[in-house]
Amino acid sequence: MSTTLRVAIAGLGQVAWKFDREVGRKIVWTHLGAYRALGRDIFVAGCCDPSESARSEFSRANPGIPVFETVAAMMKATNPHILSICTPAGTHSEVLHAAITSQDLRAIWCEKPLALNLSDAISMNELCKARNVSLIVNHVRRWSPLWRRVKELVDGGAVGLPRLVRISMPNRLWTIGSHAADLAVMLGGPVTNVAQLRIPSLDQDGEPALPALLQFMSGASGAILVTGLKDRLIVDVEIIGDDGQLLAREDRGEITLEAFESSTRFTGYLERATPHLENLSNMTGSSPFISAVTEVLNHARGDSQILTCGGADALETMRLLDLIAA
């Protein structure tokens, strides 16, 4: 196996490389930035974008990386071991199909959501399986210390049997709602039924605002709540079980856990006890992009079978998004 892994990036927008140029970003938040952070034995062989202005802007900032107009031209010239798909979600399937036959391709790191419809997502997953190419989907909160800890607590019985899972995030079904849907599946499991409500006043950037009530296969209920327009950034989760309540705030990297105890006011009832507070690294502490790309590289080298968010995980999230969008 080659020591140096060749990488190609399809799409030259924000998540490919431009987010890291924002002054307020404290951690790596792009594919290119993550590859560079783990740069030993990684060679970014080329990037592509159909926009001439996007290619020119990228070349001015990154003069040593070849740029191409099409995925086919890039794959032919670079024959990468790893492909990052950073194009708009509606083109993910097209990009993957154009790239999948590349001779040395071993892993694909695809932005979320996997597609904009379930049939494309299923096709992409099956094609990667058939070609023995690892598919890792960048639902970044799967690699976040905060949300991994929340899952650990819930799976470990910290609130007992979960009865309610509530996710609160801003609008835009595909851009932000895909994060909310993924957290719902990650923490609550597969969803069997959905009842959604359209909020036209919160539609933005061509995407609908669709809060939804959920029924999980486990028997728990859930809700994805749309908190407002995109610039009012709220990411909160509440989980209530038979033994207590858990609240998590992403902005503070904070988990509040309150167990139930016998009420001193009402005979036969339980009420919440003194809260236990836990602080973890949040989105300004460690980069989930670097954690994700470490996993991608290990798959490309054949060193790992761990899939924090593989094709099967992304399909469960896609099924939920498909139910909400319907």
C-alpha cells in the first residue's frame, strides 16, 4: 500500500476550504483544513468546481493545488485514494457516480446530508459497498465530544428509559435540519412516524422550515423544533426518561442532569432533584472535522473498521428527512 494518500476535493465552497478563513472560527471547519492539519503522508492532488470564479479564487489562495472544471477530469488526472464531496447536496449522487470507478479510490468523505432524496442516498450507499469503498458522511456532531457524551449518558441509563427527545435548532431543512435529524436518530434511534408543520415565515434561502413530531421505534416520542431564522444560533437537546431529565446546550458545551426523587410537596409523585452540571469541549474546543478525517484516513489505509457515521447511519438520517420533507 502506498505510504502517501492522494486526496481530491469536489466543490470549492465554504465547507471545502473557505470557512477556515473566517476570523471568528477557532477550530478547523473545512475538509482542506482537516487534511492540512494531519498533513503528514497526505497529498491534496487536486480540486474541482464548475465555477470559474470559484476556481480562480481558490487558486489565488492555494497556488500549489491543481484545479479542474469537472469531477471526471480531476479523477482522471489525480486518481485519488480519498475523495471529499463538498458540492451542494443535490449533486452528491452525481459526483459519487462520476468518481466511483477511479482505480485507486478507497474512501469517500461526503458532506451532509448524503442526498436530497432517499433513492439517491440508497443508490450511493449500495454503489460504495459494491466497489468496496468506505463511505463516511460528515454529520459533524457525531464526532463532537459534547454529543458523544450525551449519547454515552443516555445509553448508560442516566435518565432511565427515554420517553421524550427534543431537538431545537434554527430553520432550513437541509442545511441545519439535517443536523437536527441526525441528532434525533443518534440519540433516539430509528423513527417510524412523523407529523410535520410548515412555517412559511421561517423559510429561508430556498429551504422550508418544517418542525416535526416524531415517534421512535423504541416507543419514545420526539420533536424537532425550529427556533427561528438562521442567524439566531440555538442548538439544544432535552431528553426525559423514567429516571430524570438531561439538557444539553452546544453554545456552552454544557450538560445538565436532573434525577427524579420523591416529591416533598405531592404524595406519590416524583420531581427533579438538584441538578448536576457537566462541562465539555464544545464547538470552540476540538475540531470534529479533524476527528472525522482521522477516521477517513484510517479507512483508506485499511487500518480501521470503525464508522462513526457511515452510509448506514446517514441513510437512517435520510429516511427521517424524507419523512419530514414529505
